[in-house]
Amino acid sequence: MRVPGDERADLGAMVMRLGRRLIAMEEPILARHGISMWAYIVLSALRGRPTRTQAALAAAINADKTRLIPVLDDLQRRGLIEREPDPADRRVRLLSLTPAGRDRHRDVRADIRAAEEALLADLAKEDRAAFLTALEALSQVG
Amino acid sequence: MRVPGDERADLGAMVMRLGRRLIAMEEPILARHGISMWAYIVLSALRGRPTRTQAALAAAINADKTRLIPVLDDLQRRGLIEREPDPADRRVRLLSLTPAGRDRHRDVRADIRAAEEALLADLAKEDRAAFLTALEALSQVG
DNA sequence: GCATACGATCTGCTTATGCGTACGATATGT
DNA sequence: ACATATCGTACGCATAAGCAGATCGTATGC
């Protein structure tokens, strides 16, 4: 029951709170897999759609292109991504997941999905589906 | 239609993206009203439920209690909040909105709500309601 | 061939944030 | 009265982020 002065919080506030909650949830999972949040984001971005330039990758995941470099260095050193000059334009580094990178991403993602499912389990079934649909739509750039 | 490798993104990624989008949307509104994000958050927190201690306020809005102080100083200097020692325990500063603070918050909030509505207008009506219900539930601390 | 543009990389500046410490004023338990 | 704890406040430190400039290798238009 709503009473005056007890309306719902701003969208922004709620989304931010949920975001913090999700990050808190994911952090131990990532730590357990020995991978940083940025590294996981990179693996996710690269999965299925190898990116042509690092600048494009940075833009896609909303990261600073200079800050991204150490992350890529590390992932490459650990054999999780490949980064080779484009034969057609050797300025460009073609980025792609190695099989090991793909596996790692799959494993981490499985754990994260499981935790997410546990969260969503509290919701009514119809709300849950609508929530995901809406969230997907609203999080699109357009 | 979903094809393999084109599943939905992680919850965390979508929520974060939406959060950034909302912040980008709110920033010009807040600037137009001459108020910072933190100040707005404080006004929102104080609206309707005056807080007994500053530490409690900081905890409630997920802020650092030392960083909060300049924000409160500023809000007080501008006559938007009151901060007086609790007669019953003079260590404590009782925080509350002044009428001006209440008005300011109402005005800013109206603009932010309007922008939010514009965002949500893209959604199907049922999705919209379910989205808000679910978001409200998921953003709760418990 | 040369000027110009572009991608990746490195460095440094600036700001925001989280965290710990210290201190003064005030309450409270003994 | 005195020891101890709590609140607000100030200060410093370490980290992370956004941003700008410089460099180097490489492409491309003229």
C-alpha cells in the first residue's frame, strides 16, 4: 500500500542499487576464477564477435582505450585471447578468444548466471520475463 | 529470434549500461537545477524521513560518511537542509529538509521523473509495470 | 615520395572514491 | 569522577577513472 511520501524511488536510484548488489555478487565469483571484472567484460565482448580494433572494443564496453591495454596484455599473456596484427592493415590488432579463453568465459559465466538465477527466483514468473525483456530493451544504446 | 552465441547479456552488464544511461540523462537536469548528484540523493533520502544521524544517512545512501560532510555543508549553506544538534544527544545532528529544500527536491524530481517516463514509454504497458515491480523488489537490500 | 591520418601504446594530470586515523565534544556505565 | 564509547569532522593515503598529449609504426591520398 502506498501512502503519500512513500512512492517508489527514482529509477536511477533503484538501478544503481541493483547494480551494486550484482557487482557485490559477482566479485567473489570472478575472484574464484582468477579474473578481473574488466577481463570478464572483455571476454564477454569478444565471445562470438571478434573485434577488429582495440578502440572499437573499448568503445563497445565503455572503457578507456588506454586503460584497456594492460587488461589485454594480461589476457594475452594468460593465453585467453589472441591479438595479432591484421594482415590487411598492420596498424590494427585483431582480437579474438582462444579456445582456453572461450572455456574460461563459459565457466565464469555459468557461475554468474547461476547467481543471477538465484536472485531472479524471488520474482513472480511473469514479472521475471517482463523484467528481462524491458531491461534488455532499456539497456540498448538506441 | 535467438541464435547460438546471441543470448542475452549478463544481468550485470545490462543493469550497468542502463545505469550509465540514466546518469547521463540526469546529469543535465541536475546541472540545470544547480545541484549535484550527491546533493540530490541526500535530498531524496531526507524527504519524508528525517534522519537522526549523519552516519545513518551515509549508510542509507551508500556514501562515505566523511565525504558526505561537504555536501551537507553546502546544502545547509544554501538553506535546503537543516542540521541542528539533537537536544537529547548533542553529539548527533538532526537532519531535515527546509521548505526550500522540499520545493527544490520536488522540482528536480519532477524533471527527472519526466525523463524517466520518456524512457519507459518505449516499453509495452505490461512489461513496464512488471519491470518496475521487479526492479523495486530486486533493488531492496534484503 | 611526401604530407597527412590513424591505430596502439605510454605518460602524466586531474578528479572521485574508499578507507584508516586522529581529535574534540558529548554520553554513559561504574 | 573517571574510563570508555560514539558522533561529527578533518586529514592523509591509495586506488581507479576520465582525459589529453606525445610517440611510433603503418596506410592512404596526392
